[in-house]
Amino acid sequence: MIIAPSILSADFSRLGDSLKETVDAGADWLHIDMMDGTFVPNISFGPMVMAAVRPLVDCVFDCHLMIDQPERYIQAVVDAGADYVTIHVEATAHPHRAIQMIKQAGVKAGVVINPGTPVSAIEPLLADCDLVLVMSVNPGFGGQKFIPNAVDKVAQLAHIRQEKGYDYLIEVDGGINEQTGAQCKAAGADVLVAGSYVYKHANMRQAIDSLR
Ligand code: DX5
Ligand code: ZN
């Protein structure tokens, strides 16, 4: 199981040190949540902040774009050091084109679905995806309660992957803790994103180990 702490819950007043601690505590990836205040009702940070912390840690940067028309920012986040760029199918009329753009920029491409979006909405894209992210909260904020319909979507994606011979990773994001993480793992998830659970835990290493 790949564990990707969401830096949205890190201490922004000392972000670099907080991310070093996260990687030292055993994080495999860092999950980078970019929000535009339009696609979601919150604003986080953009490529400049990511570029500033990128040289401080050696791990995979998993960039989740909660941005309308994400095509506009693909090159900027790749230049800032993203290893995976994941776009919402709900945020663009041309998700297939966006995935091609991400791959042409030389990094891994992911697609993400909100809790109200069925797996069928991304079926035509799956052959081209390196990663599929299933939201288990409505995006915009950390610390929300897990929405259980994500578990069934993970199982559907695992089934399609096996049936068609695809090789995307299945990632879940929102309300992940020891219990909900175990449900996602049992359904076939490969990557767990966790923000508040990891950063509010008294012992970060223990939190990460408990998810794994
Ligand atoms: C939600 C973000 C998540 C969020 C998860 O909009 O995409 O990555 O930080 O936070 P928790 O784990 O606290 O639900
Ligand atoms: Zn996220």
C-alpha cells in the first residue's frame, strides 16, 4: 500500500520542515492539493509553493488539481516538479486531451471522480490512465467524513482493470483513517491519501504504519 499524506493538513507556517518530517516518518508520496476557488469553494496554493518545497524532499509528488480547465496549469505543475498530475473529469470538456497533454509533458497522468460521479463517466479514459483517484469526500477541505460509495467504485475499478488488462493505480482521497483505509484496501485500492489523520495524530509514523 502506497501512503500519500495530503499536505493540505501540514503546518503551512513551516511547510518545508513539515514535509521533511512527513517523509522521514515513512510517507511514500506527498499528495499536493491545488484549489482554485472556482471548481471547489477553497483556495490552497499553486505551482510556486510546490516548486519551493520540491528540492527539500526526495519522494513522489502526486499533484491533485481541483481547478477548472486544468489544461491551463499542466505545464506549470510539471515544471514545478510533479510526478503525477491528476485532473477532475468534471472540470474539463476535454479530459482525454488533458490526459494526453500530461503524458506529453513527460509525467504520469491521473483522472479523478467526485462522490457524485460514477465510474462509467471515466471508462473511455481508463486505457490511458496511470492513476485513477476516487474522491471519498466532496473536494475542497480536509477533515471531512468518509462517503462510503467510494468503496464500491474502488471495487468496480479493480474489476475493470483485471478484465481489460489495464495497469492504473487506484487511489482514494478523503476521510481516510485506519478503518476507512482498511475498507478501501480490501476493495482493491493501491494508494491511500490521508490529511488530517496523519497530521493530527500524536505520532505520524504510527499513523502512516497503521494505514499501510
Ligand atoms: C480534499 C483533498 C484531500 C484532503 C484530504 O479536497 O483533496 O486530499 O486534504 O483530507 P482528509 O484526509 O483530512 O479528509
Ligand atoms: Zn486531494
